[in-house]
Amino acid sequence: MAREMSYQMTRTIEALDALTASYRERLVAGEGLFPRETEEQERARLANNRAAREHNARVYAERERVAREKQAAENAAEVAAVRKRLCDSCFCELPASGVCGNC
């Protein structure tokens, strides 16, 4: 059972087709739905992106430096703790009294 379209439906479809065609023409022409950036806007955007990358690089470098310093401090503390448990003369592990029984 075929349904006939009303005059209003036909006009609506034609208007939508015309709108679609105009958008398609703008996209094909390269205009896009948004206006293109001017050269100044593009330069400003690129400069902003470059500044953000440089800032992020500085932040990551600082984080790495802090992590290296923290690891070095942990390593030094661990070495000091191990040396404290060892006898200076024979390098055996000291008992709880702190006096080596081998020397």
C-alpha cells in the first residue's frame, strides 16, 4: 500500500536536499563548515603548541631528575644500612650485639 506524500512533505524534502547540497558544495570547495584560520591565527596556534611542548618537556625532565635523586638517596640509605650490619674487618654479618665474634 503506497502512501502518497503531501505537498508540505515534498517541500520539506526539497529544502533538506538543498541544504545537504549546499553543505556538500562547501566541503568539496574546501571551505568546510568552519572558517579557515588566518595565517596569524595559525602562527599563534603553532607557537602555543610549541610552547606547550617545551613546557611539558621541562616538567618531564624535572620529574625524571627528582626521581633519580630520590632513587640515589634510597640506594645510599640501603648501602649505609648494609655497611652498618657488616663487620669492617672480616665483612661478616654482625649479630644483634654489634660485636663480631669472628675477629
